[in-house]
Amino acid sequence: MRASGYSYLLGHAAILAALLLVLLAVGWFATAWLWCLTAYLAGLVIWHTRHLLALHAWLADPSGEPPSAWRLGGSGGIWGQSFEQLFRQRKRQHKKYRQLRRALEEYRNVTESFPEPIITMDDQSVVVWFNPASTQALGLRKPDDSGQPLGNILRNPDFVEWLEQGGSRPLDIDSPRDDNIKLNVRLFELSRRRRLLLFRDVTELRNVETVRRDFVANVSHELRTPLTVLIGYLESLTEDSSPELQLVIRRMHEQTRLMRNLIDDLIEISRLQGQLIRGRETSVDISALLAQLREQADSLNDKQHQIEFSNTAEVNLKGAENDLESAFSNLITNAIRYTPEGGRIQINWSLSEQGAVFSVSDNGIGIPHQDIPRLTERFYRVAKDRARVSGGSGLGLSIVKHVLNAHDAHLEIDSELGAGSVFRCVFPADRLIPVNIPRQPDNPPPQQSGKQSAPQRRSA
């Protein structure tokens, strides 16, 4: 197409040049070549002006047919060719425009008929468009709320804070029209300047979760009392029983201990699901927490493993201390249980590109690769016989997952069967609090009497 265009342009130029030479030759023999040249140039200007006016008229009314050679007295030439090319390009553009318009209409029909609220915003969280379901569920109105910041319309403090932080994870909020309706909202980045909010009604799902949580908590509390009585009687019978009965009582006592651990874990999970850490968050002293975990690990380990603690991050953590202690303790306990005697366990608090990491690594029996994605499920056990011997309930990692979710963190697991495992609790940077370390003056005052030791930083 391009080569044919060039050849057509050269042919047109050759015709004009030949016409000019003919006129100059006639003018030379008639001794009026200057007039012939003037007439040629004037005709050329008139010819181009006529086609320019025709092009201008067509651009002003593009719905009509383009100017053609025959409509211009059969002398369209290069202009006629140009008009034809412009006309073909415009037809292709109109075809694409109609296709895009149909696609846009279909998209709008789908989104407007979608039963869940959908809102599109710009990069400043200003409402650009919303579907009719947003009016019913969120109270948005057209055209009043279009062009308004969404935070000024939905005045939920948690939602506004979540929106300002970028909405990296889904959020549950109450419907502004009915507090009994629970909505789950997710944020999607459509482009650099367009974002989409998708709301989903999760009222029924949350009610089911509440009923299940309350049921588990109530049953667990009801079982704890008779189990405590049973354990007490078994302990009293152990002293006065014959050697044959003591073996039976010891086995009964072991099973009741496993049942008590299971009930305690169920109560702990119900507590974690039913309570928000907002309002209970403090600056958790990680060094002190590591020291506490070290005492627990030494008591449970009984010098069977080599356990090392390290703290290479000069930061504390914003969170609920009791919940974090429960999660970290579960990871350390699992490492001790599933590492053979003489093995090595390392616990470390360090910084990373994402924030800070609490890691527990061991050289124990490891976990099969296919079981890793399901480890945080309730009651999931890699090997039932192994969990039964170790006394595990299958709820420890589920507790860890709930604690980390409440702290905007996540769990990473790397393991190889027979080579050991690494569990990492990754906390975001916005939850880290720098440790205030006393700074020594450049020129300390002279000591008056005695020796005074320099302040030492407490370490794990």
C-alpha cells in the first residue's frame, strides 16, 4: 500500500512537471513564457484551493460522502486518492467505535444489573460511577454523589482509614443503611487513575460463623468443668490404687490431658475470632517477649534440643501482647515436638523488606510439600499417629493464623521432608515501633565516686 502510494505521488508529480514544460515551451515560442508560467501557477493555486475547501466542508460534515474526482470536475488527482484513503480510515474508525460502544453498553448493562454494589473512583477516591445496587445498599444518589470523595459519603472510620491505606486486604463494615447488614469490601486497581470497589453482602455468612463460634465456645466451657473434676479424681486415685490400676489410670490421665489441651485451644480460637485487637494494642517489647518465650521453651525442652534466640531488629511491635505470645509459643512448641532429640531450633526477630519477621526454624522431621497449604486449617494433621503421640490438637497453626490476620501479618512456611521447617511471621512496616535506646553523651561528666557501669541494652 505504501509503495503504491509513492508511485502514485511520483506519477502525479511527473504529470505536473510535464504540463509545466509544455506551457513553458509554448510560451517560449510565443515569447510569452512569463504569462504562461503565471497562468500555470494561478491554475495550480486555484486547483489546490478548491480541493482544500472541499476537504474543509467534508470535515465539517463527516457523515456525507467524501469529495471525489468526478465531483470535482474529473481532476481529483492526488486529492482524490487522499480523499479515498481518509474515507476508508474513517470507516474503519467508525466500525471500531461502534464495537467499543456496544462493548461499553454491555459492560454497563452487566454492572447495573449486578446485585452487589460497585463503585469506580479516581486515584483521589472521588466517585466516578456507581451502579443502582449502590443506591439501595449504601445510599448513594445520582447525580449528587458523583464527583464527591467517597470518604465524605460513607463516614465509617474503619472504612476511611482502610481506603487511605490503599485497601490491601478485604474489609468488613456495617451497611450505612442497616447496622444488621454486614458488607465485605475489596479494592481493585483498574489503572493508574481508576480504582474499583466491590461490596458483597456477607451477613448470612457472618451469622453462621458467629453461631458456630458461640457453639464451640459454649460447649468447650461446659466440658471444661466435668473434665477438671475427672482429672482431680484420677489424681487422687493414682496414689491409693494397685500397680495394675495405676497403669490404667495413667493412660486415662494422659487422654484427659489431651482433651483438656483440645478444649483450651478451642476456647482460645473462639476468643480470637470474637475479639478485635483494636483498643487492646500496645507497644509490645519484643526483647522481653523473647525472654519469656525462652523460659517457656527451656521448661518444655528439658535440654533435649539446642535452642538459640536472636534479636537483630531494634524495633518493637504494635499489637496485643497476649495474642502474640500465644502465636509465637505455638510455633516454638511445634518445633520442639517435631524435632528429634539433639536437633537444633533457631528463633529470630529480624527486619525484612516487608517489615519485620519472627521466624522459627528447625532441622526436624519436616513436612510433605503437598500438606503445607492446609497446615493452618482446623484439626488438620499431617500424620494422625504423629500428632497423637506428640499430643497435638491440630489447632495450633490455626491459632497462629488468626493472630497474624488480626495484626495485618501473614505466615510463610518452607519445609522439606526429613530436612526441617521454617515458619515466618511477616509483619508490615506500619506496625513497627523503633526501640528508644539511651544515647551516651559525647563528653560525659566526670564520676564523683565509685564506678558506674554504662547502661546496657536488654537482649533476648
